Amino acid sequence: MRLPVRLFLAQGNVAQFSHAVKLWTLFLTLLNIPQTGVCLNINSLNRPLGDEPWILESSDQLALMRRLECEFPMLEEAGCKVGIGVATGADKAFIGLFDELDVEIDRKLPLVMTQDILNGRVNWRGFGIINPFLEEGGLVDLDCYPRLKRYLEDRKKLIAGRHVAKKSPKRWYRTIDRIYPQILTEEKLLIPDIKGDAHIVYEPGKLYPHHNLYYITSTDWDLRALQSILMSGIARLFVSAYSTRMRGGYLRFQAQYLRRIRVPYWKDVPGCLRKELIEASHSTDKTLCNEVVFKLYGFSKDERTALGGNGY
């Protein structure tokens, strides 16, 4: 019997880790479960913990992940970029229904939020965000934008009370993150931070992402094809190995974990598989995505089983 098990200690010390391993071993012994299904991916318990997490994972899934890590580049090495949407520090002031934000038209952007992608597609509810930044960087001169100035000053108590505003009082009306308008027009894949499974939504380049959404853009990959790979068990395999689990079994699909996902270079993907990947993404059928991805990565029967054991 093999159990999918994870022991994740990104911070701590050797004594803590060793104690946790002993507790797990005792648990297996009490249940009379063989321990051959568990693999520890460390070379020695005598080395200090660094930035890399230590993982106690089922050996078949760990072996598959390590094989992919040896053979394929990381997501950003393959021509993709992972980012996170804008944080304002005062959403009640900076965000509202787009048509009701009484500012100059070039001082607001349509915003996509988690609630807009609940069914796997974008269903924009009509919200927008105030953009106080010049396209080339720096904040706009409020005297040049009287409607924006009035809007912000009407909400100054809330906006100026943020930590970021107190640190730089003259820049009190900035959002926590700078807004880059070019992100709006880039096609992108949207991924909510906390989910039980990989939730990958294609956005054609009409909306700006909110801070609880991560996004992926690419200069090389067809994003529809990439969507199929991430919708398959590949994304969950890597994220579940490195991410801590939240209450209820939810995972954190954060940038540092998404960047660990391994994909081929787009130039190395055969034309027939490119077509299949794109078609699979339009179907949103995860079983179909898995079948195409199995062929792309050359999975053996055991590796298919291992990926299936990770939630599919």
C-alpha cells in the first residue's frame, strides 16, 4: 500500500525535521503499513535547511517530478512570465463599477477578479480600477486631472491612512503596486491564489488582473496550448509538492510554485501536438488535456498512474 504523503518544512531546523520524520515512521508502524512507498528527497539530515523545501512525498510522484525537472526547463525559462495582479491597500476607494468611476477615461482600467472566473471562463462583472500612474512611470499630476483629483480627495482619509501612503505622504494616492497598462492588452492565463485544483482561465487581453489572481503571459508559447498543460495534472503535481496545504486541502497557486512547473520549449512541440493541445483547451476537458500531455511528455504507464494518483 502506498500513501501520498507530504512533509513540508521550508523553515526550521534539522531537529524539528528529524522529529517529524520519526513521528511519521511511528504512525506507519502502528498501522502496520510498509514504508517503501515514501521517499525523502534530501541527501543528509546533517545539512542545514536552506531556501529549498524538504519534501516527504509518495515515491512514484516524486520520481516523476524529478524526471521532469531534469529533462525540461522551468516555465519562465521556456519563454513565459508569471506575475500577480495589482494590490491597492484600499479596494473600496480604488475599485468600483467601471462606468461609475467618475474619473477621466484614461485614469481607469477594466479589472478582472476571482469572482469573474468562477466557471472556468471570464464573465466580467463590470468592475474597474483607478490608475494614478503615468504610462512611463511615476504618478500623474492631479491638477491635470480634475475629476480624478476630486474622486481621490473625497476618499483621502481612507487612502492616506494606508502604510504605503504614510511612508511617502506626497505620493499618498498611489496603489501599493504600480499599474502597467500594457498588461491589460496582453493575452494571459489567470490563476486564483487558493484553490483545491489548478484553475486556469484564458483572458484575451481586455482586463487587468486583481491582486488575488496570478497571471501568465508568453512571447513564445501559444497560451491556449499552455492552458491545456496547466489544466492537466502537471500543474498540481508541482504545486502540491512545494506548496503548503490550506485548511480543506486547498493549495496556494503562488508565483514561486508556478515557476517550478516544467514545460518543453514551444519550438520543440511537434505540430500535431500543438493542434491537439489547443483543441483540448477549448474543450476544458481535463481528461482530454491529460491524454495530450501524456504524449507530449512521453509518460510511461507507471508515470500516467502516478499523475492520476495526484488528483486525476
